[in-house]
Amino acid sequence: MIVAEQKPIAQIRAMIADYKKILVVGCGTCVTVCMAGGEKETGILASCLRMALRLDGKEIEITEACIQRQCEWEFIKELKDTVLEVEAILSMGCGVGVQAMAQFFEKTPVYPALNTKFIGLPDQHGVWLETCGACGDCGLHKFGGICSIARCSKSLLNGPCGGSNNGKCEVDPETPCGWQLIYDRLKILGKLESLAEIKPPKDWSFARDGGPRKIIREDVALVKEER
């Protein structure tokens, strides 16, 4: 899932300082799971802003909403009437959600309340770990199901660097060495011999080479719907 965290209140206040009517919009998917931008967090942020601005002597009307996904038009459409009544939108979605909202509501400023961090999973309660580099050319089958791009601090493809020590990374002694994780996993699977295969340099053209990436499925694509 996409993992995000809320921006500092002071930064959010500065972004919306010039507006009198704000819509704070949460997202019911990824950022709800990581407790950064769901319905609960939307309510808390709206309340914090009301109190802070009232203490500053500023009157501002804040409306709250939370849709299932900010990255899909069918859910964004639910906000059409509400957006007509505000001057700006404060999105508690990921960076994709913010851009989708801005594209849909072209005449309304949209501001991000969150910082989008990475693609990952919960490691323990309240702790999320980056596990995927979204490189566009997945090699998990070579590394026992562990991403060498995201889990290794140097994105190495052929074993650990000289800084690995007792299974920890030199970048941060609290961070497991990605290649130690790969080795341990392949050992469990009985496939350590695969480490003897020299992996060629990664073809990064599948990642950010040539601008934004796009996937087109002709078998399911429909005529573009008017928004």
C-alpha cells in the first residue's frame, strides 16, 4: 500500500491562510490503513485547524468529507456539489489523490495535507516499512520474494556491500541488511545456489526513464468518460 504521514500543522495552516472556506477530504483506502488520512484523521485535522485559527482570531469555515478513493473519478464525483461551496480543498490523500482531485476540480486550488512516503506494509502496530521500489521490472523471483531495490540501502543486485555488519545496514544500525534478509530467505527455500548467478546491471528504462509511466490494457479499456 501507499504509506503517508501528515504534514506539520504550521505548514498546513500556511497553505490555507488566504481562504475562508476549506474542504478537508480524507481517503478511505491506503492512508486510512496507515492512519494518516482516513475519516478519523480528517476529523482531527479539521478540529485542530478550527481551534488554531480561532486562537489567531481568524474565522474560517471548514467542511469535512471522506471518500472511498481519491484516485478514482467515480468517487471524486461525489464531492461535486460540496466543492462548489468552498474556496480550496485540503486533500488528505496520497500524492496521486491530490493530483486527481486537482485535475477533476480544475478551478479549485487543491493542497496536500500529507507527505507521501513509500510503498510498503505494516511491520508492527504503528510502524510501516518500505518494501517495494516500484521499479517497473520486478525481480522478486530472483531474491526470494524480497526487493533488493527497496530493502537494500544501495539497491545492490549481487550481494551485500562491505558495510553490512551482523545482519545490519551501515546506513542505520537499526535497519536490517536487505541482502541478509535475501540470504536467509533463500536458505529457507533451499535455493542459495541462485546467489552464484551474476545479475546484470538493472535496466532502469522501466522506471522513470522517459517521463511518467502508463499502462494500457486494450482488453478492458473503455471509451474515455467525460468528467
